[in-house]
Amino acid sequence: MRIRKLFKFENAHIVRNCSSERCKHSIHGHSYQIELILEATRLDHGQMVYDFGLLKSSIKDIIDSFDHAICFWNKDDPEYVAACKKFSARWISLPVSPSAEQFSRVIFFWAQEILRQTQMQNGEADVCVYSVIAHETATGYAQCFADDVANDQMGKLVLEDFEFSEQVRAEWTDSELYAKLMGGESFTNPTVTMQVQTEQVQAGSI
């Protein structure tokens, strides 16, 4: 079974080496919509693939890093990179070009890493990212699957190759979010009390 969660952000970038003259030479922005689609073969104790409320913490924070930020490829011109860092409080340095295709890969990569390091507390099983769709405009989007993230021909994704500005990191709910990811530390979901089952046991119905 699959579930979908929608996220939105405003972002600016230059997409070097693309075909469109305006896009590859000039800073421009888009109102992005991100569809995060999760998948599992069984449901948790709440009979859900994954509680939508749990997606409002670390995964939301990492996606929200893009909002009102400028993103740049770390292989871009050093003067341009330096200017982005100097004149914008919110920026993200990426190991790939900031196209819609790469946004979908990067967000898939981050979300999957967070899920892998999350200590589940409510019977969640084999929940994983099925797909990420990055809507760049009302008429165009890019969709990423697991094979795309693992495809190094599209650009290798390694946690250490991303960099977030101080302002971006300061606005995370957990200021150590990325340090935890890189260190392999656990993200622990809230403990859930099995109220209905406990009441049924006490009543002798199960």
C-alpha cells in the first residue's frame, strides 16, 4: 500500500548546461510542490502505512530547507558560489545541479536515509520511499524511483557532499539533524500506548 504527502517551497537556482538560455545563465525561481510517496506491505498498529504526523518532523525540516533558499551545484563557478553564500542567508550546496530531476533524487535520498535511521515505535514495518515527484511548474514535473537514486551516472549522492547554510540549520526543529544523519544516529518516533488493545484485553475480548 502507498500513501502520499505533499510539501511546498519556493526556491531559486541556475541550472547550468541546460538547453534554455534563460535557465542556464540567470537566477530564477519556482514554486515547487513535492509529492513524497511511501510504501509498505503491512500496516502499523494504527492501521496506517506511516502516520502523516510523523512526516512533520525531520523529513519536513529537511525538505523545508529548500524554502526561500538559493541552491547551487558545488561545481559551479567559485565566484558565483561565493556570491550566493555572501548575499543569501539561506542556501544549499548540492553535489548535483539543482534541476527538478535532481531535486526529486535528493529529496528521495534524504527521506530514505531518515527512515532507515528511524526507530519505529508503533509496529511500522518495511516502510520505505516509493517515489518522489518534484513539480517545478503547473505543467512539468520530475519523478524519481529507488533505481534513479542509486544510479551514479545521474550523479553520486553522498551525505557528506551536501552543505546547508547556518540560517537553514538554525531553523530546523533539531539543530543536529544533519549531523545525526551523517553520524548514523537514530531518530526515535514517539512511543504509542496501545489503548484499544489494552481495553480489549482487560474486557476479555482478546
